[in-house]
Amino acid sequence: MKTIKILGTGCAKCKSTHANVLKAIDEANIQAEVIKVEDITEIMTYNVMSTPALVVDEVVKIKGRVPDVSEIKDLLA
Amino acid sequence: MFDWIQFFADWLIFGVFNIAEESRLGISLSFFVYDTLKILLLLFVIVMVMGIVNAYFPVERLRDYLNRKKLYGFEYFFAALFGSITPFCSCSSVPLFIGFVQGGVPLGVTLSFLITSPLVNQIAVAMFLGFFGLKATLIYAVSGILLGTFGGWFLGKLKLEHLLTDWVKGILANAQEKAAYEEEKRTFIQRLPAITREAWDIVRGVLLYIIIGIGIGAAMYGYVPEDFFEQHLGQDKWWTVPLAVILAVPMYANVAAIVPVIQVFVAKGIPLGTAIAFMMATVGLSIPEGTLLKKVMTFKLLAIFFATITIFIIISGYVFNLIL
């Protein structure tokens, strides 16, 4: 099972990233644990400088923008 | 350049909606459609261009540049310049701040970036271009970058590192691990849809504010007497610039709505310099950003930071009024 983390302090872009992730795993039928990381101290341990960021199994895949559903599916495949 | 929009607006209002061409309502509506379409188009184009620029110069690369190169004092200028091309989101200001100081960029240089990033942003630039023209926009952008350069340099000279919060000091103490970042591997064509979508999202996000702003502006235009502000808030009153700056601080969220209203103020006699100072304070000094920055700065540092920008903006306002 994959662990997907969405890093972001709760702005609108972070929310749409979260929504897209949920949609992607639902559509692709992937078992994954989705965690929203909103604590800035924890976010900074991933060394990202722009949010939202998408972390799959502890690897930062996307930062500073909202990925669309198909892109997330590709990342998880 | 925008004649075709005017043509379309006239056609829509006078032709399709059949409103008399000489009527006050007809003229107002035609202006409204023209202004809104022109601004939206400018905004979309500017956001697209910025999106493409940013796809090639992500903040990580900018940080490494500021970090590695010996820039002989120009690092403040470059930080401010980079700040102006990076799209600003107040929720990213803390990660940016930490990322910069963690990567070894001096505090003053980081602050140069942090001052300019909201001050010269794509929405403000597009709105300015649409309502005040190229010359005023260039003055706005160039002075915003200079303000960031000198503001950061000045704050750097004050040696304020001890006023950072303990959390940041802890990060600084065990920093210096070279942050590797993955280069984007997707090609330009692959990225274009995402850039376009983002640009569209930004335009859609401010659409309502622009319409409200233009609406208020249009309503005011007809009812505020000519030269009203010139008599009451003209250039001979020294306190107008500080007053405008202080009034602007709580107005952050509505930058798109504010420019169309300011334009009416200018048309009715407020000096352009005062208006630019007001704009800068609107976007450059915001309470929401301040609350976020409290994570990394002690109250004292935050107060010094805000006070410095405020004073610099007020000075710029006076300079603009002298030269414009």
C-alpha cells in the first residue's frame, strides 16, 4: 500500500490537490493511505519551498502546483 | 491594440442588448464590458508568461543561484528580481523563507525576495497595465524591485538573525545539508496544459473581485465631483501619502478590486504617486502574511520588517509625486 502525503498549510490549492488525489485513487482503484500534512514544521522536513507538495512513499513528487487527476494516476501507477 | 474588444463591447451592448448608444446606461455598460474583457485578457497573458518562466526557473534553482554565485552586493537586487517573477501565495511565504535561510542565503537577501514577491505580482501588474498604461506599470514594477533591494539590504545591515524564532534558529544550526532537488523531467509541451489550467484558475479566482471593483469604480465615476480629491487630498497635503499607505494595509485580499477604484480616484485628482504607494501597501503589507510570518519571526522582527517596508513605501510615494 502506498502512502500519499499532501503538504500544505491549508490554502485553496492544497485543498484541490487533496481532492484530486482522492479522485485519482478512487478512479484507478489504488489502495493508498492519504495524509494531509498541515503542520509547517513537518512540511519543512521534506525540504519543499513551495506548497502544495505531493509526497508518495516519502518521496517528493510534485511541488508548488496542483497536479490534475490523470497526472496523479501516472505517478501512482 | 484593444480596438477589437471595444468593437465587441459596442456590438454587444448597442446591437445585441439594443441599448441606445447615447444613453448614460449604454455608455457605462459598454465601458464595463470593455474594461473587464481587456483586464481578463491581459491577466491571462501575463499569468501564462509567468507560468512558463517559472517552469524553467523554479524557486529551488533561484535559491541555488543566490547561494553559489558571488554577486558582489548584487544578490539583493537579484533576490528582489526573482521575487517579482515568482508567483506569490501567502501560504508559501514560510516554506520559502525557511528554504532560503536553510540553503545558506543571508537573511537580508531572503527578505529582499520576501518583500518583492507579493509587491510585484502578476495580478497587480496586469491590473496596472490595464488601468494605468505601460509607463505607470513600469514605474510600479521597477520601484517595487528597487524597494525590495534596498529594504532587504537595510534589514540585512541591522543583523537581525537573533530575532528569528527558536524553531528557525534550530533549523539554521543544523542546516547546510545540500538540498538536492529533482529537475522536472516533463517537456514543455507536456507542461503546457498544466500551465494553462493554472492561469485559467487564477483568472477565474479574481474574476469576481475585478467585476466588483470595476462596478464600484464605474458607479463612483458618475457621482464623485470632478477635482473633488484634488481639492481635498491633492499634492499640497503632505499627509495624504502616509494616510493612503496606512489605510491600504488591511486591504490585501482584494487587490483585483482595488485598482479599478483607485483609477477613479486618480481620474478625480488623487496624485498618481499617492495611488501607487497605496497599491504597494495593499499588496506588500498584509495582516494575513504577517500572521503566517510569526512562525519564523519574533514579534519584534516582524514589527521592524513591516515598519521598514511601510517607511520605504511612503518615501517612494513622495518621490513618485515629485517626478510624475
